[in-house]
Amino acid sequence: MSRTYNTIAEAATAEFIVQGSEFIGHARPVNSVSDAEAFIDAISNEYADATHNVPAYRVRADSDGDLLREYSSDDGEPASSAGKPALNVLTQREIENCVVVVTRYYGGTNLGVGGLVRAYSRAVKDAVDEAGVIEERPHERVSITVEYDDSGTVRGILESEGYEFDAAYEADVSFDVRVPVAEAEAFRDRIRSATSGRAVLEST
């Protein structure tokens, strides 16, 4: 899968108060449904004293990226007043691989369904805006192991392409590189060519 998609750049929170009720929107980029559910559990535990912790996520759930998993829950709020509006924000902005949880501390005034829809939507919008929306391409990790003589050549290629990588200098030099899936094959060929086939490459 080499298609691009929109996601958020980083984890973020945003909070505001409506008629005494405090709303805190938490947003985080994730790569799997299990990561999304772990984040929901973590926020629910951290804010266990809150009146509601309303979750929603949209995640590409398989390695080919064809199956989009969507989930939301009202967590005790009136039906469709919280989870669905939260999810709708992600859907309307076509954001994927993102999980949000909106924490609410009840302030003593009922907001009504319309008020809840607006508040939960705003909490997600504000958190997403704070995180920043980016266009992402699916990546894979490639491990490259070379002798010291070839390490400068490999490092030069990685830096010129702007790929994210970690390097470990031990008996040999190992690079752990994050490469867009669409470019991975050409990248491997370039490394093999530059090192005359001496580099050991593995997908991790």
C-alpha cells in the first residue's frame, strides 16, 4: 500500500468550559487498533474521576491498509450525543490512524443533546488543530548493516534523502531506517549499488 492519508502530527490536548462543565480533548496518532485502545484505557485510568471519557478512533487495521476500523462510544452520555460527534470530526477531515478521548467533568448544568454534540465536536476539533494535520505515507523499517568503510556512504545517502534513522556503531555499523513504502525497493537498490552489494539489508 503506497497511498497517502491524513493523520495528526503529534499528541495534543485542548480544554475549555461550557456552563460549568470542563471538557478536555485528547488526540494521539496511532498505528494500530491495539494502540488506540491502549490510549483509551490510559486516559480513562488517568481521568478516572471524570464524569465521562468519550473515545473515538479511525485506524487502518491491516497491513495492506484496506480495512478502516471506526469506533466510538458515548460512555454514558445520551445516545449519539458524544461518541458519534467526536468520530464525525475525524471522518469529515478524513483523518486516519488517530484516536481521541474527550474527558468531561460535569458542572451541574445539563447542556442538552445539541449542546453536548457541539461541545464534544469542539473538543476533538480543538485537540486536532493543536496537534496539526499532516499528510502521511505508509512507511516500513529497513535495517542496514555495513562495515565501517561503507558507513559514511550509507549515512550520506540517508541524510541527503532526509530519512529518519538511528545508527549504532559496534563491531559493524547498523542503521535502522524509516522509508516510505513506495520508495523502499529503489532505496534498497541504491544502498546495494553504493556498497557494491556489501550491505546487509533486512525489513524489520
